[in-house]
Amino acid sequence: MVSPLDEFPIHQAPLPVAWPASSDRNFYDRCYFNAHDRTGDLFLITGLGYYPNLGTKDAYLLIARNGTHTAVHLSDLCDNDRMNQQVGNYRIHVEEPLQRIRITLEETEGIAAELTWEGSFPVLQELPHVLRSGSRVTLDAQRFAQVGTWSGQLDVDGERIDVTPDRWVGTRDRSWGIRPVGESEPAGAPADPPFDGMWWLYVPMRFEEFAVVLIMQESPDGYRTLNDCHRVFPDGRAEQLGWPRVQVHYRSGTRLPSGATITCTTLDGTPLELEVSSLLAAPLHVGGGYGGDPDWLHGMWKGEKFVERVHYDLADEAVQGRMMFGCIDHVGRTVLTENGRTHEGFGLFEHFCIGRHDPSGFTDWFATAP
């Protein structure tokens, strides 16, 4: 199973590079990108992943606008040519590592894209993310994140959308490791302790002078199990932003946030407040393939050279009923205040709160905001 990558001195285990060091079926290696023009009129979410222990690879491109999701899904047998990231008509070209990436989707089911990503600030290596269910590791991932701008074009059913870097911004991450992918595994004995819920907040934002990347995760009792919060400057400096206090603003009768107030602390103790607002919400488990999507999951075997286009109306009662049981990405606008000076930023406001979360007042899986 030797591949062209094995010509380079990059090995981390006594194995060909194409073979993961872990034989866990849930090993994955993938990327995520989003793009928007700061208005909340359209949100594009896309990515590509390899799942070598499942023998699959896949890609997707999701367009959220006008209360609908339209997505193209592509999947195929996994191959060993990792320098040529391609699934069917979808390709990722690394033009300058950690800085400039080009994404191409040749016309597929009425949708095409030619988009180039340019990082605005250096990437940030995030803290390792580990979760267990009893004694078993269910998530063990490494990731880096970046904010940037986009240029190119998007074509949807004959409509051409010009993408220019003066307006179009977004965020991306690259992650690899172990996380649940593909078809569900046999459950085995009930988890001990049982899974009772999880609260998650991920806010990478692009400002003109710096980027802010906040990641927080809490258990049902509010105990924070992940706190990885930084400000990134053009020269690559990463300033830690302490232990932020967060108030998520939920719409009444839902768990859908309209925004959040986040208060951080700089190294010298100066308060740094972010007022985040949602301009458009896009549930990742409605056409995006993330956990809870009943129709298509990343890594799922759908056959060779699989292609489909799907469309969802977010006002549909069946779709609405599952909104609060998965992760939702929002086009985010942030006003950051520091020492009386304000900065406007745009990026991703990603949040979910499933099950119980005492600080939010959610007592069980079906509780909603008053």
C-alpha cells in the first residue's frame, strides 16, 4: 500500500502513510470551509473527507438561503493518492499550504463552483479534543483553524454569483483523528454514566486587525471540559483570552440562538466583550452530513461514484422537529469592545446544546427557552 507520499520523510509510525496508525473504524481526515458575503443572504458550507478504515471518501457542498438547504453529496471508494484530493467532480487544490486553497466543483446536478480561499491571518493549532464513553475513546482529534476571504464564482441552476474578497469572508478548519463516522455501530451495553447532553460553542471571527477563535464545551452540569480561546495577530502571535463568560440568547420556545454575549479577559486583565449576532442559521445535520442527519452521514458507504442533490425546506415540520438535536452554524457578526474601542467582525457562530444543561435552564432533552 505504498503511495507517492511515502517518498517524503513525513512518517509518524512504521506504516505506509496511507495506513492510519489507529485501526479504529472511526479514523477520519477531513476539511471544512464556509463562505458568505456578510449579509446573511447566503451561506455556503463545504468540505471533503477520507475514512480509510471504512474504505470511503466523500465531499459535499451545501447552500443555505431563503429558508432552504440545497446540497450536493459525492462519495466513492477511498484511494491512496492523498496529494490529489478529489471525489468525483469535486477537487481541493492546495496552492500554498496553510494559506491559499482552491475548491472546484465541476457542474453537478445544476451546481458548480470555482472558489479560492486566502488566509487573512496564520492558522491556529487548537488544543486536542478528547471524549470518552465509559472506557472507550469516542473522539480524539487534532485541528487547526483559520479565517480568510474568498474569490471566484458559484453557479446555481444558471444563476452566477460572483465572489469577491472585499465582501466574501469565511472560516475553515482541518481536522483528523477519531470521531463517529459512517454507519452506526452496535450499541453494546448502555454507557456508564449515560450520555445526558453536551453544550458546545465555536466562534472563529475575522476582524481587520486580528482574528478571534473561541472554543468551549461543557457537560450537563456546566463543568467546562474544553476552553481554547485565542486572539491571533498578523505576525502569528496567539494571545490567550482566559476563561470567557458566555450568555447565549435563545429564541423563546426553541434552542435556536439569536446571538450571544461573550466576555473574555486579555493577558493584562482587560475585559474584551464580544456581542455576537446570527444573520442566518444553517443546521449542519440537514443536508450537511453531520451527526443527526438521517439521510447522509460523512463516511457512509453509498456505492462507487455516488452523486446526489438534495433539497430541504427549513419550515417543514419534519425538519423543524430535529433542529434542536444537532449542530447549527450561523453567519455571525460580532462587535468587539476593548478599552472603549469597537471592532466589527464576521465569521462563524457555531452552537449546539443537546440534552440537559443546567446553566442554560434546560432540564432534559426536550426543554426549550422560556
